[in-house]
Amino acid sequence: MLKIAVQKSGRLYEDSIRLLKECGIELNNGNKQLKAAAFNFPLEVYFLRDDDIPQYVYDGVADIGIVGENVLLEKAKDIDRVYRLGFGKCRLSIAVPKAMQYKGVSDLKGLKIATTYSTILQDYLTKNNIDAEIHEISGSVEIAPGIGLADAICDLVSSGSTLFTNGLKEVEVILQSEAVLTANKKLSAENRAILDKLLLRINAVKTAKNNKYILLNAPNKQLKNIAGLLPGIKSPTIVPLQEEGWSSVQSVVNENDFWEVIEKLKEFGAEGIIVLPIEKMIV
């Protein structure tokens, strides 16, 4: 049985549970239980505080865990980073009062900086040869300058609206973070095999989200050009149509390239373009 630790509440909880469901794993977590076994996969889920997850994985109480990269780096536990999951994206940034004339990182010298992430912040300051005082606090970091507790802050930022509301401006991004799947370095062979099965499912789900299935009608004289735009997994499927001189083309296109590819397909005379979402994609 593979044991996984996930956040019991907060910004990563819903996405973590959704990912497991998309992987076909059924859980019964009624009444906010702190432990739940899957019905159809050898997986047991522990619901924990995000700050505790790296320690649980390091100690082997949990075999694997889903945690923000910011927490993983702050706790500095010797565990494996197995997979970047693509959700829970945010950044850890330094912010100063709006009225402060800020020209560069050297302006942080001598300041008192409030943060929950003292380890990451100290690493950043050391790399930039900045001598500043770190004031470690938990929660409501953004109010620290306004009440005279600190000159600046280092905190997680998503939209920046909280900083704006508290009279602050973002000046340095020191970490881009997202949810990651971590693992204990001493997994048994049995649990390593289960993890490999889970990773197969996760990769199928994540790959599907990054790609679209595309069908179109193409003039035969442009098939070579169109096939070059749509390599798919190996190559596009091309089937002759009843109308002479035309073929049906089926392939996969990456979400990041989608609109650029569509524009070029139109230039090559493609018609009847249909785009469909992919539920799972195993390559």
C-alpha cells in the first residue's frame, strides 16, 4: 500500500483531490477524515498541514506527498522531487512600500524583512551579497510594514491584489513555485512499482490537458505542408475522402501552439476543422 500525504485544506487541496479522481482513483473522505483508503488502487491518503508534509515524507510515515515547491524548499528535507504537477502556481516575492524609491536588489541592504520563508530568503540574500535582517513571522506578513514591524516583506504572490491593498509593491521575484509530487528516497520495491503506476496515470492526465485532438479536411496538394504542422504522437492519420483531391487528417496539437497552427492550416486550405479535448493521453 502506497501512502500519500496531501494538504487537508487550502489552495492545493482541491486540485490534489481532483488529480487523483482524474487518475481514476476513488476515495471516501466523508466527515473530513484525516486518513482515507482508495477503493480501486493500492493507495492510502493522509490529509495534513502543508508545512508538515515534507517531514512526514522524509520520515517515511508517508511514502509520497503533494506539496508546494515553496514549502519543499523552505523545509529543506532530503526527499525526491518526482513530478511537477502544474497547479498551485504562485511566486515568492519581495515587496516594499509603494512610496519607497527602489532601484535594485542592493536597496534591500540594512532593511528588516518580514517573512514566513526565512530559509529561502536567506539563500537569496546570501547569493546577492545583501546584508539584511530577517524577521520571521507566521501569517499576515503583508501588514508588517504598515505597523512598523518591518521595512519590507517576502511572501507568496498570486495576483498582487493583497500587496496593493496593503500599500506595497512587488520588486523582486525570488522563486516561481507550483505543486510537486515528492517521494521518500527509500521506497520499497513494491511501493516503487505502485508509484510508477500512479505516475503513468498522472502523466496521461497532464499530457491530455496540454494537447487537443484535431480533425480537418485538407486538399491533397497541401498534405505535405499540413502533415509538417501536425506531427502528432508519431505522424498524422490521413484518410482519402470521397471527393477527389481531398483527404481527412487527424492528429494532436499542443495547447501552446494551437492558434498559430490553426492560422497556418487555414493558409494551406484546411477546411472543417474540429478540435476536441482529450481525456487521457498515454504516449
